[in-house]
Amino acid sequence: MVNHSSPAGFLLLGFSEHPELERILFVVVFASYLLTLAGNTLIILLSALDPRLHSPMYFFLSNLSFLDLCFTTSCVPQMLVHLWGPHKTISFLGCAVQLFIFLLLGTTECVLLTVMAFDRYVAVCQPLHYATIMHPRLCRQLAAVAWVMGLVQSIVQTPPTLRLPFCPHRQIDDFVCQVPSLIRLSCGDTTFNGIQLAVSSVVFLVVPLALILISYGAIARAVLRISSARKALGTCSSHLAVVTLFYSSGIAVYLQPKSPYAQRRGKFFGLFYAVGTPSLNPLIYTLRNKEVKRALGRLLGQDRDARES
């Protein structure tokens, strides 16, 4: 199932040890990719075209949707090729680009989800000052900080990972070029890379998740105290669902213990991290958000909601 004719590049083994699953996974990944393209593009269009969605929440949601589009497009087309046939090679340059993009977008999403939690905290806990605090300039600055932090993290971690002395077989037991997989491929000392991965995982996974949980702790207290704050609970639950999906899969990939079982499990979590969460995010926000559904109705020329309001 694996082509061994590319000494200059890498072999992405993916799920080649289970060839009976590859065609099934091809259909699942392809359908998820189409859903990701359609759902996230729709959210970006609605947020841009509907004046009622010109708010901080939907500005950040548009950034998240654009990020998810880039994230899946950086790996899914190549993944589909590998799942369909025996050709599973990737050039060194292709692997380097994929690694850089994965680190950039993954880190940016961690920070962006934290920013979105802060936005929901201000909306629920400081509703009278929301417009003053979350003004457009601050929103643009927070989004820029998320993207810059992702770029810095990628610039810092990509070169040391690619300079590792890789084993001659150059077989990556994964479906994409990720830091943990490339570290496992090395036949040299990976102490520095392991420490760097652990530190970056704590800084960009554990710390943001802790900040999000603190924000939602404050939101929960506000909801219990103020009955009017419960109206904002719907948007909070959508964001919390996205956070749960993203961080659970991300932590399973980047903070997994060193064992064969954890490595196999991490591969499936990695697939969900790269393909599943970007396709589920727009579903969560559209199915659980009345404003988005009303905006979709207005975009399609259905003004029933406008008359009812």
C-alpha cells in the first residue's frame, strides 16, 4: 500500500495498516470537507452582508470560519489523494509548508477562541458597557494579536523540528506533518524539541483553556444572579461546544503520553482535529443561533422573521 520511492521526502502512512478503512474514510473526509467549505463560507458571507450581524461576536466568528477554511484546505486535498490510492509521499518542502501552516492556524485558533470567550464574558457580565469595551478597533486588535501569536509560534517551532535527524525510512506514522509525528520520526536527541513542544502546548493549549473556563465560571455566576443574562446563554453554549471539540482533540494530539496505544488513538483524534471540528463549527453556530438562521432567511429573501419582529 505504501510507495517507498521517495528518499528526499516523507511517507505519510496514515491508515495504510487498515486498507479496508481507507475508502470509508475517503468518503467521510470528502463529505466533511464539502460541509466545511459550504458552512464556513456561508457564515463569512452572512456576517459580511447582513448589517444585523455587524457585531464583535460575528466579526470573531468570521475570523474563525476563515481560519477553518485555510486549516482544512492545507491538508484535506492531500489526505484524500493518500486515502484513495497507494501514493502516500510528500516532499520535504510540502511537509515544511504543511507544518508551518498547521502551527500557525492551530495556535491562532487557540488564541481566537479565548478572545471569543472574553467577548461573551463582557456581553453577559458587563452588558451596559459592552459597546464601549468591545469597540471595533479593539476587536481588530484582538484578532490581529491572535494571528500574530500564531505566526510567531510557527516561526519559532518549525525550523527546529525540520532540522531533526530523521530516520532513513522517513515514514511518518500520521496523515499530516505535525510536530509530535516528526519528533517520533527522529533518530537523534529530541530533548530540546520535546521540551519546546511541552512548553508551547501549555502556553497555547492549557493556559487559553484555563482562561476560557475562568470566563465561563464568571458567566455562570452572572446567569444565576441575573435572570436577564440568560438571554445570552445560547451564544455562550455554541462557543463552549466549539471549545470542547477543539481543545479535547488538540490536547489528545499534542499532550498524549508516549505509548503505542496513545499514538494510535492520537492519530484518530488528529483526524478529527483537522477535519471534524472545522466542519462541525458552522453547524453548531447555525443550528443553535437564531440570529444566524434569521440572517440566512433574509439572504434567501424570506422576510417572515422581519415581519414577525
